[in-house]
Amino acid sequence: MLELSARTYGDLAMVGVAGPVVGETGPAFQSSVAAVLATRPQAVILDLALVTKLDENGVGALLHTASRCKLQGCALALCRVPDHVRELLVAERVEIPRYDTLADATETLLYAAAWR
């Protein structure tokens, strides 16, 4: 079962993702992220630490999210990406910035937003 928890800190939105991001859960993932983007944040961090499985449909959901963020002028980053997810993202040539820690992602995105 996929669970997403969103928190907003000023212009920064953080979404914790737990469970599988696969074909069956892709629509719920996209719907939850769309609700976050509707608040018009300048930056979104997807915390993937608790993602148990990612398939090609899940990669598509991430790429769709990246496209929506780009159209909206919102920075997107992934953090705490598990090895099994990182391997698939590398294999699929997904070029969404990834950070090892939440602090690194937050600092980088807030610095980038300050210069817009």
C-alpha cells in the first residue's frame, strides 16, 4: 500500500513516499503530488527512503512529476533514494537531482529558490 505524507515549509514542499510506486499506485502518487503542486511551491523534495518497489510505471510517474514541476517553474529533487530505486533510475537515465540527505536537498533547493 502506497502512503504519501506532505508537509510544507514556506515555499518548500516535502513529500514522504512509503510503499511501492508501481502501475497500480501510480495514479494515487500523481494525484497526491498534484495536490502539493496546486499550492504553488517553489521547490518539492520527494523523500523516497521508504519506497519498497519501483517499476517502469513508477519511473513514468516520477518523470510526469518532473515535467509538471518544470512547467510550473518549481524545482524538484529526490532524497534518500534506496539502492534498488537508484539502480532503476540510473538504468532508465532519469535525470532528476538526487541527494543523500534531506538536509542536502533542502539547502540546495532553498539556495536555488533564493536566486530566482
